[in-house]
Amino acid sequence: MPGSPIKAFGDDKINKEVHMKEGNCLICKLVTVIVSIGAINWGLMAFFQLDLVERIFGSMTGVSKVVYGVIGVAGLVKLVSVFATICPCCKSESCKK
């Protein structure tokens, strides 16, 4: 409708906002991959009683604690990023192409 306040789906402003929320920078992609690996590990634990981190690095060794810590921090970053832009790359103009 002409003069309608509703914006079209192809509107550039809307597309830029969606792009910024997706977090297409390297940091955001890395966080997403780490969180996904953690989720897959939890799924394997639930369905097959298989903990890949324990199998690869040993039961609660220093390395496995670091791996669990990195996955936990990535999960927190991903959760917070749902509500706010915390990525330094996404805050800069480099992600807002």
C-alpha cells in the first residue's frame, strides 16, 4: 500500500539490522562453532553416554578443564549476544557493511 508505514522485506535498513544481529564476523562465527560443539557433546552424552572431551583429553585433566571452560565462556557470550551486541568487531563499522 502506498504511504503504508510497514516496510518491505527487501528494505536495506531492515537487511542491515538482520545482518548485524546475525554476527557474521570471525569472532561471532568462532563462538557459534564452539557452542555448537558443546551442544553436540551434550547430545552425545545424553543419548549415548559418550563424552568426547573426556575421551580425547582424559577425565578432568587440565586440558579438559580448559576445554570445558572455553565452551562455557562461549555459551555465556552467545547468550548475552542474544540481548546485546558485545562483540568488539560487530560494534565497529567492519561488520556493518
